[in-house]
Amino acid sequence: MPLRLKFQLDPSIDTQHENTSVINTYVIRTANKCYKVNKYIAMAIRRISLMILFVFCLNEATGNLIVETKSGKISGKEVKSIFPGEKYYSFLSIPYALPPIGDLRFKAPVPHPGWEDVLEAKNARKTCAQFNLPQRSVPSYGFTGDEDCLHLSIHTPKPPSSENALPVIVFLYNEHFKVSYNATKEYGNDFFMREEVIIVTLNHRLGSLGFVSFEDEILPGNNGIRDVILALKWVKDNINNFGGDPSKITLMGNYGGGVIVDILLHSPKAKGLFSAAVMQSQTSFHPLYIPKNPKKRAIALADQLNKTVTTSELFLQRMSDISAFEITKADILSQDGDEGRLFQRGTVQFGPVLEIEHDDAILTKYPEISTVPVSVPVMIGFNSREAIELSEGFLTIPAHLSRIVKDIHFSFPRRVNYHLKVDDNIYLKANKYIRKFYFEKGSGKGNEQGELMNLIEDMLVFYPIDFTVHKYTNNTDIPVYYYMFDYSGELNFRKKKILERVRSLDGTWGASIGDELCYLFVCQKHRKVYRKLLESEDSEEIKVLRTMVKLFTDFAKTGNPTPPGSDFTWIPATKDDRECLIISDTLKIQPNLYRDKVKFWDDFIEKYEKLAVDGVVKDIKDEL
């Protein structure tokens, strides 16, 4: 097999060799060492080896790893794994686009032109600008981040090699397109590295800075998703230089990241950029997203900042000198607090929208009626008790419980083209109909806390995910792997944090929002817990974690989470039975998960849809 090398004159090497006949020394870089040779020898070897794929130099003393990409050379760093004696390599905050500041604010991303010197990629830079309100318990609230944030990070288990190109997982995460995370500081990639999968994380713009829309070509919306597409193009073009396989890129999104993955599955602009998709907890079918009248929201934002705008041109002009801090704060204040109750759907002020038809459009039709064929295998799942975090208010203050049960402000669990007129008798009857199903025939007695959590879980989590699976299995021929993560143990850190303050544990079984991520990644704040569990051969948590990582990495490698030869076979969901894998201390397939609840909401939606007139369901009054 030919030796595969890349040649480069290394200025760090002293070419004035004591033998004056040997000058212009060249460096041959191989998988793990650097050799100095006479230029004539180098040229001879270069003629022999025609396949030149990689350039890198691992300096074992400093842990530096230099990779050459189409943008320029990048210097990464060696990272100690949680496993003793093991390591991997990280390249942090690589710019894939120009900073979206000045004239580029609110505009589509512009590809980064590259750099001439070696880019030091050893420290994580700030996340994109965001304003965090106390919707859940986090260490700090308020403004954080920077507009200069369009970077991606790459983590690889070994120095690049021309042999055995590794599969790649690109991981996306955001919460309602308002806040994101600092990937390297929050999640360690140690377990993925052991399975020889490259992990890529990236920043994209959030809130109005990434999603404001005036419903025209100047401000079409969805620039935050254009950020992701541009980053994926960079990965596709350069990941081979990091030892990755550009034909095996799995796009994996959690929460709002899952929404982006789903949109990209339905967008022709992303075709060919990834080979498999994973959606965790949310998809674009969730009624929170793709609202009507995004222009109205843009005007409300400007009003909040005391700017009068009537056109997209005026918006760009008058919002150009306002700080990111003021804009992100105004995002929250400009939201109509009554919208959710009046229209029975949750709201995200600035997130994905439908665009008008234009050459650069990402999404012009709702996913429910999209005609874009889906051609890659899909994994879709949720956690069994995400309602724990969504119910934190009444779990910690039980006095709120009876009031909420008595006056339920329900939300449709999927997009509908109508709403009920609030406080009309028909609206009150709909509330009673829901209470009858969930609270023991409307008596309001029994385990109110657990049943209210069931209602929240079904409306906001389970039904939207199950409906997505229904759509995929009915409209595509691709394999759809459907799962519910149902394990509760020492690594369910978000759940455990909430349970420290609750008054009653009724209904708090299972896994809450984000708990599964700590069974895939190392949640960095709790590395000591992982180390302790790894010391025990009988740790059930580590067994569940290894199962999870194996399912996800095998899916990235083969498009099948349990390829031939596996101890267990995960059956793809079918149109009739929607088979779901229950992931706990054991694995089992459950067909028609919560069929009674799906039927209840299907019937509920159909019943009131038939009563809607011009998009409104209201009392019918006798005409005089």
C-alpha cells in the first residue's frame, strides 16, 4: 500500500544544516511523527506516493496537532480522557463564517475567507448572543455570548489517518431558539471517542439576531438555520483532513436542535450534507414553531426598542446601532403573554418561520405538507418524563396544583388551523373533556400531581413526537427508529436537581428533559460521579450509558442502531404499529405506545376542527 504523505516546508525547522550541501530541508509528516529529509529525497518519494490526503504534525511534547484545511492550517490540542491513559484531540472554535456584525447583522452568513497563519484552536470562544431568563434552574441568568460566534469545534479520537475514515456526528442544541450551551464546558465526548466517532459541535445565531423575518427577500428569516447549513458545508469539505468520512455525517439535534434537523430533512438546501438524522425531544412538527405573522413579531421587537419600522430596509437601518444586549432583552419583552392562551398553542417569539418563495429559501411549506423527499435513515425519540422539568413550578409549590387543575390552559399538541374562543362555553367544555380523561372523570380527586404531569407530557412532548413518527412512517420509505428513554439513575442530573426541592415525588418516575445527554456525553460538572461509577464493574448507570452510546454510534456508522451481529434488534417503526424501543436497564420493543392517549388527542382535534368556522370555534348564538 503506498505511503500517503503531504509535503510542506516547515519554517520552525532550521534549514541551515551544518552540512552545507543539505539545504532547503523538507518535513515529511506521517501519522504520528515528523521527519527531516533532503529536498531531493522528498521529491522522489512525492513522485512515488500520488495519494496525498492529510497534513498534520503531532508534537508529543506539547500535544499540538496541526491540520491543514481548505481554510488554512489549524492547531488543536490533546485532551485527557476520563479513561486513565487515554486521550483525544480537539480543535475549538474554528470560524466557518465572517462575524455577523455591522452590515452583516440580520443577514445570511458569509463564508469565512480563511487565514494565512496557523489558527490556534485550543480555547472555546463565546456562544452566540443570548439572554437567559430563569425558566429553569441554571447557575446564572441574564445576557451572555457575543455576535462574533459563528464557530465550530471538532473532536477526534486519534490523529488523522488516510485509512479507516471515521463516521461523524454533528450535534446541535438549543432551548426554544433563545439560549444554547457551551458545548466543550458542558459535555465531554469521551465515550464517543472510545467508539471511534468524530464529534462536531457548532454555534448558530439565536432569537431575533438569527430568525427575525419581515416576510420578504431582504429579511426572510431562518438565518440561524443558514448558519448551520454553511457549517455543514465546511464540515463536508474539510472533515477528511481530520480523519472523518464526509459520506458518513449524522446530524443529531436535541430540543431546538431537533427542530433544525427536521427542517433540514425537509429543505432542498441541505440535501447531500448529511447521511443520517437524529431528533431528540422536539421536531418541526411541534406547535411551538413556525408561527404565523412573523413580520408582526419583528415590528413588536422594534417597538420595544422605541424604533418605528414599516419595511425591512428601515428595520435594518434603525436596528444597526443597538447593542446585542438590548436586542436580546427586547426579544423577551416583545412577546405577547396572552398569545398562548388565546390560540391554544405555545409560542417562541423568534424561531423558524415559513419563507416566501425565493432562490435562497430554506422552508416554504409546513413539514406536514412538504413534498421534499426524505432519503436518509432517521432516529426520533423523547424522554419518558420530560414533564418533571416542565412542572417544576407546582412540584416545588404544591399550592399551585389545584388552581392549575381547575383551570387548565390547554395547548393543541400539534399545529391546527383553528382555535377555540377563550371563555366561551365551548372552550370550557373542551377543558372539562380533557379533565375527564386525565383526572378520574373530572372529579379532580386522586393523584392530581401525577395526572397533571401526564397531561403536560402528552401535550408538549409525547404526542408531538409520536405524530412526527406517524408522518414519517406514512409519507416515506426510509427506516425510522423510534425510542423512549426511560431510565432513572445517578446520571439523571437535571431531574435530581429538581427533586431536591419538591414536596411530593408522585409522578416523578422516568427521565426528565436532557437527562439522556448525560448517558451519551460526560456531563462535565459531574466528572467525579462518572469516575466513581466507572470504578465499579456492576454500575447499572454505566451499562445503560454504554448501551446508549453504542446505539447512537452504530447508527452513525451504518444507518442502523443494531446492525447485523448485535445482541438485540431494534425494529424500525411501521405505519400501523409505530414500534418504539423503550431504553432502560433493559431494551424492549413496544408497539403502539400509549395508544389510548394518541386516540384521545386525535379525536379531540378532529372533533373541534369540524366545528371551526373561519378558523374559530365559538358558541353559536341564536340570531334575533
